[in-house]
Amino acid sequence: LSLPGSFCMPVLTGPQYSIDIAVCNGVVSWHYAMLEHVDDHGSFTLFENVDAPESVWDAAERWIHHNFRRHTGIINLEIIDGVVIESHQRMSPQFIDLYGNGWLENVITLYTERRWEYHPTSPKGYSIPVRIKKRGNQTYEFSQQLVSAITANASSVQVFTDARDYLFNDNQTIRLAIVNCFDLKFGQTAKDLLLEDLHVVSRRRTNAS
């Protein structure tokens, strides 16, 4: 097969991990791994903080040794079957409120003073996307009262109010919000409540031909 813009690569079928790593002078000083659960369409349904298997850490350490040997900063790696499929010189903004008090201050110290002193005490975290099937060119919102009530008992509720955010999704669903929490049952209940509360604000206009 040789088509313009095409390429070939191995098919990776294992679970996907997203890992934020603090690297200080090429040495891993802290990490936080999320196991990414997906549905039959490949949409992310849950991100769960886990102790990643040894094969994942072997891949991460090799990548850092070969590409960030003298680096100081935060990196994010996406890994499947021991293969790094994405690498970013940033943290994953979706999860940072799960990392515990003082984490962001230590990131500043890492970049300004090239040292890391953070020792987290936060419990196991979960990040739960709130998704619906695509229903045409519509925008949605939740009641502020409900969002505030959930936020009071969650780590955070991230609501995507700009219709342009809907474009960064798969072909089957759109992501409207994310609930970050330390209690999975609470987070799943919160997701259900948000979906029940969801209402259409307007229909997005399409360009006339």
C-alpha cells in the first residue's frame, strides 16, 4: 500500500497509559500514571490512577535516557504495549488537580531552581469524561447550581462551554465535561446527574454554500 499521506506501523492492542513525569537533570523524580479505559468505539470512558506494570516503566525510562538525558521539567508520555506513542514536554492539564496540594508550586521550583522536593500524599484519583452521542450541530450546558454542588465534593469539574471544544472528539461522541475525584462511585453518579441535567442551548450554524 502506497498512498499519499499514508504510513505503516505496528498494531498496538494493549491498554494505554498516560504518565506525567517530573525529570530533574535526566532523573525521574516523580510520576503519576493513568490507565485509560475505552469503549467499543475507542472513546475514553475513565482514567484511573494505577501502578503501571514494569514494561511501561521500562519504556518510559528508555525514552527518557535516550531523549531527555540532561532535561529538567515535566513530560507526558502515552504508552501502549511498551511503546511510547506520544511524548509531550508538558503535563496533562486534565489531571493536575488530582496530584495534591503543593504539586504546582514544586513544578515552578523544578523549572526555576532545577530541584524537586514534592512527596505526594493524595489518594487514588479518577478522571471521568461526560460524553453523549453526536446529535447534529448543537451546543449544550449544565445548570451552574448542579456543577457547583458536584465541585464541592469532587477534586474538580471541567466543563467545555466553547462549541469549538467539541471538535476534539471521536466520530461517535462528544465530550462535554470531566469529573475528577477520589471516589469512583461518586464520580460515576456525578456523571449521570450531569447527563440528566444536560440541555441544549442552541444549534451551531454551518457555513452556507
